[in-house]
Amino acid sequence: MLTKIESFNIAGSGVTAGSYTSANITVNTSGQITSASNGAVNTGPQGVQGTTGSQGVQGVQGTTGTQGTVGTQGTTGTNGTIGVNGAQGTQGVQGTTGTTGATGPAGPGGATGSQGVQGTTGATGPAGPAGATGPAGPAGSSAAMYGVTTAATDWFDLPSGTTAQRGSPTSGAIRFNTDTGYGEIYNASAGNWLNFGASPIVNVEYLVVAGGGSGGSRIGAGGGAGGLLTGILTSLQTTTPYTVTVGAGGALVTSIPGTTGNNGSFSVFNNITATGGGGGGAYVSPANTGSSGKSGGSGGGGSFSGNGGVNTGGSGNTPATSPSQGSNGGTGSASATSGGGGGGAGGVGGNSSSSNAAGAGGPGVSNSITGVAVTYAGGGGGSADTSGAGAGGSGGGGAGAVSNNSATAGTANTGGGGGGARNNSDTSGVNSGAGGSGIVILKIPNSYTATFSAGLTTSLSTAVAGYKIYSVTAGTGTVTFS
């Protein structure tokens, strides 16, 4: 290790003067440096970085340097784009109005404007005095329309009015009927009007009687008669089939243990419907009660009540028709062992008044549609103890019974009600009277004919001059006129 360096002269030593890094130096015995060269640098491992020292005090600011010379002016730039217009200023104060100039010559007339909206109509002025009646025109000829022709292709105006306004026409008169909506022509020989565009029509007189109700059993009341309706249907079409039904009478009942009678069935012609008669009331043992009559064309009679009450007769004219189709049944007694009578088309059934005085059937109504007066739709009589049973009403009503006997049925094709049965016990097996079947009778001018469908039992009579009279006694079907 070199620890002391003394000055020496390197001239002639062969050592080049200079600075050496990590120098390799050779020294002779005389202490002279005989050679020198740069040695290899051996870097040791980096030591641990020491802590950062504190910041030194800021030095004094240096003096400001002198200003440099001004540079030469640059070239002028191009013009910028024109800016947007500024907002409009407020309007100045209006100047005073100048003096009016002289009127110029009139200009040419303008075009006429469109018409204005029409004003409302003014009030009607007072009527002027009536003008004098003009002279009568010449009388027209009744033959003026004969053979008239026209080139028109649209319509021909007919007189029009209701059915009631037809007046008194002659054959061939034509008009438009505002009730039916048809044109029509009058046929004096048939006495009727025929519709244009429709089949010929016929007026039909009718009698419609429904089946009568049967009487009750035990201490039975009489059955009510079938409803009865009569009248004329006008303007029926000759090619149209119309319904016809003959109602059956109500079926009889037995005494076990006491049964209310059965109602009769409806009879029908077209839209005319007669209602079947109501069944008669019955006493029921051992319950010791009775029943009221059933409602119908005519009502059935009420029976003996057995318990102090009163059993009323059934209501007639049910459902209601005008004129009425029948009457109410008679009332049963609260104490007397007898029954009331069934109502008839012509009157109410009789009331029970004592054990041996039962109510009679109500009377029927006489009708001569066939040319002979016949009474239809009588009520059935009530039953009594040993005597005094109610008689059947005129018009086919069946009589009531006494002393354990069966009652009388209503007459067939009259709509009569059946009589009430009298049974001394619930097991005696006697029967009430069945109701009589109904009937439908149709009467038409003899220039027409009625044709009936299968299923209807009919007969024809010409006993009334100028007419054909058809009696329908059973079944249901249709009739067509021609």
C-alpha cells in the first residue's frame, strides 16, 4: 500500500505523464515509478442509501437580465369572418300625423263577395182575406181511367188509408191499406178485399171449446167446463196452413184416498186458444181435509173441507180473455158433506148448502154457428150424501153422485165438466165423471173449401145457405183454405 509519495522526476522513466484510473504502478528500488497504466475498476456492492439530507436554504434570487431587443413585426393576418347582426334596437317615438291629403279619384269596383248566411225567417204576417170561390170546373167522367196508358216507369199513386177508411167500394176498386201494408182490390161477390202480391183471403167464423175438467172423488165437487170462444177471423190467406187442436176432457179419478179432478186440455184454431176446464175438489181422509177447485176455462167446484174451513171454487176465465171464456166454480161447505158445482161458460157453479144439497154445474152458452142452436160448456155437478146431488149444467155438464156411486161424465164434444163422485170409504173404488171433450167448428163462404191434415176427425155441413160448416171433433193438425 502506497502510504507516502514523494516528488520525483519521471523524465526518462518511460512513464507517460497523465491521470490514471485504478492505476497499476511499478516502482523500482530506487523508489521511482517505472511504469503506470489504468487498472481494472472493481466495483463493490452498492451500499445502503443514506437518508436524504434536509433541504438547503434557498439561494438569493439573481438580478433580472436586460431586456432583449424588439423583434420585427409579423405580417398582417387575414380578415376574420363577419359577426352576426346585433339585436334590433327599440322603435323610435312615432312622429306626429301629417295633414290629410286630398281624396284621390274612385278606384274601379271590386268583385262581388259571396252571399252571406240567410237570416232567420220573420214571423208570419196575418192571413189575408179569403179570395172569392172560383167557378166550378166541368164534371169529370167516371170512365176517364178506362184504357189509360202511361209511359212512366216509376210508380202510379193509389189512394191509401186504414182498414176502417175503406168506404163502400164496388168490385174492382183498388187502394193501399196502411194497416196491412198491402195494396188491395175489392171483390163484391165474395164481400171482401184481396191483397196485391198475396194469396186470396177468406173470413172464417169459428167456435172453439176446450175439454172440460173431471170431477173430484170421495166427497167430490164438479169439474169446470172447458173455455168457450167464438168470433170471426178476417183476411186469412188461402195458401197458409192454420193449426187446429181439439182438447180432450180431463181423465176421471178414483176414491183412493180422495183425489182432485184433472183439468181438460186446450182447443186451438190459429191464434185462438180456449183453456181446459178446472178439475173438481175432493175430500181426503183420514187427513180430514178437502181441496179447492182448480182454475181453468171455467173453474172446478170446491169440496167439503172436513176441518171447519171453506174450499173455494177454482177461478174461471184463466188466462183472461175478452169476452170471457168461462166462470168460477162453486164453494164447498165447511160442515155439509157435499161438493160445489163446476163453473160453466154461461155462469158460476152452485155452492154446497147441506149434505143433501150439492152445488149444480154452471150453465153453458148456446151457439148457432151450425144453423141449429146448441149449448156448450156446462159445469159438472157436485156430489151429495144420500140425495140432492148437483145437476150438470146445461151444455154437457155431468151430474154429481150420491151414496157410494160413480158420477156422470161430461158430454163429448161439448166441453162439459164431469160430476163429483160420492165414496163412503177410501176403498170403495167408485169414479168421478170425466170431462167432456171439446170441439172446433169453422164456417166459411161456400166459394171456398177447407182441407184438413191427417190426424183430425172432421165432418162437413151445408145446412146454412151460402156456407160450408166444418166440425172438428178430435185430434190435432192443420187446415188450409182454397
